[in-house]
Amino acid sequence: MTRIEKAIEKLKHLPKKDQNRFAEMVLDEVIWQETFRKTANKLDELGKSILEEIQKGKFKRMPH
């Protein structure tokens, strides 16, 4: 039995309201992970592009 299966078995004994609250947290986390995984390469490319532009002097330091 996997850990998730064990967790689900324990959750079955909780009130429906608590089951739903926990399920919502898990689903939100899964969605966030999927979104991050899909955009990680794009974020990496953007970061590299910005660093290149900074090194080329295309950005000026902003006053605080």
C-alpha cells in the first residue's frame, strides 16, 4: 500500500467537511506543481535573457 493510499484510508474516517478540506489542499498543491513544471523552462530562459541584457548594459540601476 502506498503512502497516499494509507492517507486516504485514514481520511475516510474523518467528517466529510474535513475530507473535502484536505482534498482541496492536495489538489491545489498538485495544480501548483503542474503549473510550475510547465513553466520552469520558460522562467529559466527568461532569467538567462535578463542576465544577458544586464551584462550588456541594457538596464540601469534604479534609485532606492
